[in-house]
Amino acid sequence: MMMKQRTLFILLTSFLIIIISTLFTIPVHADSAYDKAVSTAPQGINMSNGRFAMPVTAADGTVYNPGVSSKVLAPNSDGTSIVQIVNGGSQAGGIWGDPDKQNYISTDKKQTLSMWMVMTNYKDATNKGDGLAFVLQNDSRGTNAISSYRDSINVGETLGVWGSDVNPTTSDASTLSAQAIQNSWALEFDPFPNITKFSSNAETAYNQLMNSDPSSSFDDGDNGDTYSHIASGFPAQASTYNPVAISYKPTVFSSAKKAYYYTMNHSFPGSKGDDDLLVPDIMNTNNWIHLTITVDFPNKLITYHYNDKNLDGSPITSSKNIAGVVKLSDADVNGTGRFGKIKDNRLLYGFTGSTGTSAENGLVIFEQIPSFVESSNSFNFVDTSRNDKALTSAKDYAYSGDNLKLNYNLHYDDGNEDWDSIESTINLPQNVTYKADGDGNIGQLTVGSDTVKIPASDIKTTNGISTLTYTLPKSLSSTDPSATITIYGTANKVTSNTTVAAQHAKYVGTNSISDGYSPIFTIKQPDLNLTSTTDNPLKLKKNQDANIVGNVAYADTSKTVTNANMTVHTILNNGTEKTFSMSSSDPVGQLKATISKDDLLPDNTLQVYITDNNGGVSNELTFNITVAGGTVSISQYPINGYFKSVNGSTSKNQLLGRTGDWGLAVSDTRGSGNSWRLTANASKLVKTGTTTDFNGDVVFKSGGTINSIEGNDVQIASGTTLNDNSVTDINKQWSDSSGILLEASGDNSAGTYKGTIVWTLDDSM
């Protein structure tokens, strides 16, 4: 962090106006470091919605002049917005979430921000500027908060958040803390060593300090006086600043003259003493660095991870993943501490930055803002051939040929918006075969109670990597907070233990991005080889058991199978696993498994594998078993049935035959051995236009037996099927004098009589 000499202050103030104006009009594409940063920018969210604000006016309403250098750049082709904090020398910048637009940190819950940041040398200069700071604040100025002296923004070593050492005549540290952003905590990323080398001559050193404007000594005495460093502290606390006196006596008899410069008590939490954490090999690379910050007021913690993942999303697990924890006090969280009284549990967050004579490009990209959407993801890989055995690490293994179920879970954790337009880009594990089912699908998406099939055409393979690109058809929200993408595959055949590498999965919505790497697991060659001569798919008739026949042998041909030492494992329709021992009376290595017809559904999946008494495991065989289900139905019945007309009067017990179409048939596709029966029930016949009943009954005659079917369920036919597709023409079994007839009981007046017959089919005798 660097500043100018006091004697040049007024001149540079007017000159800065010209420089800033010039920087906004000259394209920065002349800066190769800037161009590299933009061209290699990771994907972030679009922030063109105006939900961030920059400092504009001082507490008294005076417009800062010169103003801040910050702005949100126009989104690039993938919708990413880059926030420019600084892009030159002698600048200060700041950007805050706008609480009036629901963009803030809620202190009543745990919240996590995810972002990328880069600080590049400006126009290929040797040195970077002073750096950037992530800030949490409760300053009364709100989004206008920035380090300032009177109505001017402080630049240089302040990073836009700390106070400035502008008065060398005072030892009162509150003169610095009063200039800082009030009620704040800052995490600084400082690539510039702010030190002043004072002369060993007291008078010269005194004059040197008195003529500096202000001094640049915050890093004196820390590791940060030489190298790029990370440190945090509370800018508005006077205890953050240490006055150091330089004194001399002009003459032996005169009073001593004193001047003061300030060092800073800012540290890397967890380090020894007050040392900053040195990260020159990370911070000075001109590369984008990932930052995750979790604000957890309920547990009185602020945690952060700097450089926790690479640009490709792979996690950094080495010591270069910098983690820190800041412990808050009870006073901090109850409104009487260093953040002041927090109204409505809303704390502002943002970035500040500044430069002196050494310039830089300070850029930030947000991946996740909790007031928009806080999201996460997880993985659940299981081996369905091994009773859903979890695959979470290299110690977990699947065998060649095993069926795998790869679950990719998306979670909506919190936010003020729905997680919209989520596009999933998932690199699937290698050494796994992904084969579509009969309908061309490779998996499904599950959101709540809804399931949508995922077609295999959504997977493309390039350079050996199969990638699923799939956009969720609906948003995730507090109503539907979870989604699972499930992909099915089969472990490839291997000749030795093969590690399946982790692969990247990324979920990009318009307002949140979440990504992760899938678990590593191992594919092993089975100890036993299981084969089968049973048809697959296996088609069964109704009431038929499924008989599976196979053979098992050791992969190591020097070993011989002992049937009594072999256990058969069967899993029917993903149900409970059943086991039994192979029979010693069967030929060596022969497997016989019978699945009872009572356990079979019309469509079944049977998984079979074998283990030995030493823990050896075979490959798994999966059988698709279908059972002829079929149906029984009345395939034909008379819509309108007629009886023969009678001229004149009718005699008692006179039987009238049928006329017209009385087609009546039963179709049974359930397979041989199934039975059925058909009954008929007729209403009284009533003369049209009157309430006069027919004098007689509708009857069913079979042999010498006549039964009235008026108001009675009378069996008129039955059958037992002899094949898989049986049709019985019932009316063809009747003669003119048998079957359904009309019996007259005496005289009936001329006219037309109508009634209804109800046919009832039972599917068993």
C-alpha cells in the first residue's frame, strides 16, 4: 500500500481528476495483463440487474471528487459480469450490495459467498498497486461508505477501507480509525509492501516523516513488509493502529520534537503473533484466484478459503488452499461490539481497493451471492449390483459388469429468488459404459414428485470424456429445493484394479453457480466369472416359475470351485437380497436358481451374483423377465337384441326365439389354465309408451333347465383357456331353442316391449 509525498498532495489531487477521466476514455485493451484477465475470466453470474451500488457522496452530501473507479462491466458472451474495483494508479474503488434491492448479508443465519478475484500488474508494470479488500460493514453511510478524510477519498495503503496516516503530529490512533469504514471488518489481499525506510539520523528521519503525505508504514514490523500477504482486522478500531514516534532535539537545551507514523495490527487469524500470511506465489501470478467466505453470526464465526479451487473447478487440497477463521465476540453479534447495532439483521458486504503510484487492475467475479440464491451440490454414486453399495472413495470398488447409479444432487439452500434456468454440464466418469434403454433414455431428473426422462442424445463424447448437458425444465426454490439427475451405467471390464478419476459437474443458473468434483472409486476384476445359458430376456407364461441356470468359475484358473462354498445372491425388482448355497449334488460350478411365480410381476428385473467363503465376488448378471399377464374381457355383446314377433295372442309358457344379431364373445389372453364365467341379469320388458309389463320373463335355457334372468344373476357361460389368446363365441353355442329366450306366460296386447340385459364377467370360476 503506497502513498505520495505531502508536498505534492494538492497538485496530485487536481491531476488525479485528469487521469481518471483519461482512463475512462482510453480503452484499457492496451493493457495485456488486463486482456489476459478478461480472456481467461471464469464463469460468473450476471450482475447487470443494478443490485450493487458504488460510493458517491460523503456524509455531508458532498460528491466525492475524484470519485471511485469502480463499475460493473457489460456481461460477456456467457453472461458473466466482471466488477472493476480499480484499473490504474492513485485510485480508490468500492462496490456494495444494495440492501434496498435485497442484496445484503443476513446476520440471523449462516451465509456463504463465492467469487473470483484477480489483481494484475497495470500495463505490464513491475509492481502491483496496493490491493483489494473484502469488507463487511454497518457504516451509517451505507453504500456511500469508503475510507475518506473530510470529503476526499483516501487512496494508497488504505485499500479504501483502513484509515489514513495523514497527521504526523498526533499519537492519537482514533484520528485514523475515524477515517476508516465504520463498524466494519476487512480481509485484505495486499501485494504491495507498505514500509518507509527512515534515516538513521534522527533529524533527517523527523523531517522525512513530517514531509510525507501521508506516511506509508502500515506493514512495518510484519512479514508483510516484504511480501504479498493476507490479513484481516477491524478498520474502525483505534487499537488496529500503532503510533511509532520519531524524536530529536534541535539543541541540547531545546525540547524534543516528535513525529509519528503508524503500523497496523492486522493479522492472519491462526498465525503466530501478529504476522500476516505470506502468499507471494499465489497473489503475484496475475491469475484468477477463488475466494469463499462464510459469515456465520449465529455461531460467532467468519471463515474464508482463499485459492480453494482451480479455474477448471478442481479442488485445491494442498497448503496453497489458504483457510482462516475469525472469531467474533458476544458483543459483535448482539449489537454492542465492533459492528455496532445491526438493523434488521442486515450487514453490507462488498469490495474496496486503492492504489498509489503503483497501479493495478483489481477485478472481481461473483459466483454465488446468498441474497440472490445460495446453492450447493453433492454426489451419491451407488453400485446397484451390490445392494446399493456407496462409492465415495478409491477404497470403494465396483466389479466389472456391475450396474452403477450415478446421482447428481442440486440443492437450493436459501435466497430471495428462485434458482432459474439451471444448465447442468456434467463430465461423466470414465471406464463406465452408458447405454440407452429401450426408449432411448439414459437416466432421469427428479424434482419433488416429478420425474423427467433424460435422453441418451444429451450425452456427447469428446476425447474420451462423455459429457451430459442438460437444462432443468423448472426452477429450484424453497418450494422445490432439490433436484437429482440420475445416470445409469455399467462398469467396464478391466484386467486390473482401475481407479475412476473424479470429474467436474457444474450447474449454472442466471443468479447462482455451483460446481464440484465427483467421488473417486475403483473398478475391480471379479474373482469369479459367472455365465448363464438361460434366455435373456426370459419370457414366461402365467403361473410359471423362473428357472435360472448358469456356471461359475474362478478367474484364477488354478482354483477349482466347490459348490458348497458358493453362495448365490438374488435381488428381484430391487427388493430384499436373498441368498442360498449352491447344491453339492449339482455338477461342479453349476448354478440353479428358481424364482417362484408368486413373486413375479408382469415385468421383472432379476440380479444374480455369487460369493465364495473367502469373500470372493463374481460379476453380476441381470435378467429381464416378463410374465404373460393378458386380460379377460367381453369382446362382443349385442347392442340391440330382438325376439321373434308374435301375431295375435300368446299361450302360457310359449318360448320365443332370438332374431337379429346376438353376437356374444369372451376374449382371454391370460394364458392357459385361467378360467372365467359370464352371468346375465334382465329387467322387466315394458310396452313402449305405457307402463304395461310383458306377461312373461326373459329366460336362459340350457338342456332341459329354464331359469328366469329377470332380476337374477344367472350364469350363462364359463370357460378355461387352453392357450395364450382364447376367444369363446358364446352365442354360437346356442341353438334356436336354447340360450337367451323370451317365455310368454299368457296373453299380451299388441305392441313393442323393451328391456335391458346386464352382462357380468368374472375372471375366475
